[in-house]
Amino acid sequence: SAVISQKPSRDICQRGTSLTIQCQVDSQVTMMFWYRQQPGQSLTLIATANQGSEATYESGFVIDKFPISRPNLTFSTLTVSNMSPEDSSIYLCSALSPNTEAFFGQGTRLTVV
Amino acid sequence: QKEVEQNSGPLSVPEGAIASLNCTYSDRGSQSFFWYRQYSGKSPELIMSIYSNGDKEDGRFTAQLNKASQYVSLLIRDSQPSDSATYLCAVKVPGKSTFGDGTTLTVKP
């Protein structure tokens, strides 16, 4: 199956700053998604990254806080803006095509201090 | 009602026993069904996929699907301590995969 390279793997950030997480897939995929997962908790879908258009956000998530880009079929970024300690979490990107299962990047462990 | 529901955990079994994980889904248009394993601090990894009714076996893992009952399960035979992880059920419709909340399994030596 395809491989997603996600970076950074972890970061410690000051409150009020922003962090951009990148995901690069080694083949073209139809769909890319961004999830958040607190330790020991379930996956929470933040948004679907749409190629060439604005992302589709789930309830409770807004573009100003989590701007997403997807300039092509293999690459996407998620920015966590104006961070607070409540944003400390693991962020995961995922990709999906019609003939594949969903697969995940390695995750980014974010700590906001 | 959640789109994908898994039996609440945590589930604890002794080493060598059979672990049974269950999942129900609400969308009858669901076409593909997956089980992922997630170790603490790691991202989910696919361990089983099933697309048609019946059983599918892969080593110590058996996935079972019953579309009429909207039910999918995962059996782990001869459970090992290394099987201790959270298991996520995922259901796919065109353009989207929906995940359950996961069941945490602990296999005690």
C-alpha cells in the first residue's frame, strides 16, 4: 500500500504561535483527511482536504483555526493557529482512494506550553 | 446513534485465549470493512479487510461480516501479549471511511 510521510513527528510550541504539519503521499490519492486524537481517545475527524478547493470541516472545527491546503493529489498541510494548551494532541493525516483502505501518516505529537 | 459502534472496553483476556471484538454500523450502503490496530503512541495500521459476507482468515485473525445484521467482528486466536492494543473498526462508503471509537484489548501473560 501507499506510504504517507508526515512531519514533524513532534513539536513543543509556545501558546499563541502556529504550527504547520505536512503530509506527503508516495502516490496519487483521491481523498486526504486530518484527524486529532487525544491520548487514549478515539480519532476525531477535523476536515477533508479537497484538492484545489477549500477543505470541508467537521462540526466544531473552523478554517481560521485549522487552515488546510491541498495543492495537488499527493500533498496536504494542516496549520494549527494561535495555539493554546487545549490544542495539545496527536494530529494524523490519512489518505484514501476508491480501491484502497484508509492509511495513515506517522502522526504529529503537539505539546503547547 | 453513532455510524460505527464498537463493544465498549477495555477487554482483558489471558494469553492463549480467543479475543472477540465486535462492531456494528448504520449505513447499509457500506461496501468495505476494516480492522486497524493501534499501539499506544502510534498511528493505526491495517490488519484485516473484508468485503463480502462470511469469514476471512489471516493467521491468528478472523474477520466476520454479516451485512444483513450490519455487523462485523474480529477474532484473535491464541492471543499474545503483543496483541495488546486498541482495535479500530472502520467502514467505507465512496469517498469516506468512518471509524469506531475503538476497543482496548489487554492480553495478560
